[in-house]
Amino acid sequence: MTLWIVLAGMTGLAVLCALWPLAFRAKSGAGPASDVAFYKAQLGEIERDVERGQLPADEAAAARAEAGRRLIAASAAEGAASQPGEALALRRAAAVLILVAVPLVALGLYAELGRPEMPDQPLAGRAPDVKTPEGVEAAIARIETHLIAAPDDAKGWAVIAPVYMRLGRFNDAVNAFQQLLRLKGENATLRANYGEALVGAANGVVTADARAAFDR
């Protein structure tokens, strides 16, 4: 129980750091947030043009791909404050650092402590240090082995899914979010994350499945 309180606290801290720059944004309609809304609306307009027969299939596919790529770029930029200067750069760096570090720390903690059925292990047999690439891969392999044996462990999937996303393992992330939806039921946040994983797996193309995930 203590482990999951710690993980929840770290997740909250990551979200706070990600949202912190937004508190200082200039009050303007322009910027990444409006770009995201624009490209989402553009995708909807493409679909309406297809339904009305005003856009050929090949042109629609190209337009979807381009809008999808721009949507991903705008989503990545969303949350960055519009203020220039060193303070903004530091806030961005802190947010990125923590958003990347938190899943890896959670990964290491879960690999070591997240399996209550396992007896205490000697120091040499405990989870590897996730501060190194080798340690990250070892921790991932350890949790993957556990999830093969215990596929209904929602906590394990919740830990490893964001790690897959950060490593660019989008197909694995898709599977992890599918498992979470199976185990935890419909959830707007999970659906959005699942949609992002589908877009990543399709090399930036917003597929029909991704659109369905975003629309739910």
C-alpha cells in the first residue's frame, strides 16, 4: 500500500510540473492549445468532406496524415508557456525531466516492490538501477515476465504503459492500454492515452481507431 501512495504522489508531482507553465501563460487565443483545437477540427472537416464526396480518398488520406502529424506536434508543444526567458526554459526543462523520470522511478519501484507474492530477495537479486539504460531494460523485462504470469495485474500495466510511450514502443503501449481498459473499464484518460499510442504506432497518422478513442 505504501508503494502505491508513493507512486500516486510522484504522479501528482509530475502533473503539477507539467501544468505549472500553463499558470503563467499569456491570456491569448493563439498558441499550442489553439493549434491542437484547430487540427482536431481540421480532421473532423476532412471526414465531413469525405462523407459529402468532396474529397477523393487518396487526398483525404494524405490530408489526415499531415493533420495528424501536426496534431502530435501541437500536442507536444501544448503546455509550454508563451513567456520568453530563462525562467520559462527552466520550467520546461523541469517538467520534461520529471515527466520522463517519474515513469522510470515507478518502473524500478514496481520491479522491486510491486509483487507482494514474492519473498524478500538478497540485495544482489533486487531490481536493477533504472538510472542506466541497462537497468531500465532489465526492469522492463522483469515486469513483462511478471505480467505474462499475472495478466490481470492492472497496477503492473499502469506502471509499464507510460514507460513504453516514452521509449517509443508504441505497439507495446497500445497493448498495455488495451489491458488497462479491459481491467479498469471505460475511462476518459485511458482512452486518450490509448488514442495517443495508436497514433504513435501508426507513425503519426490519426487512424479510425485513434479517432474513436479520442471521441469517447
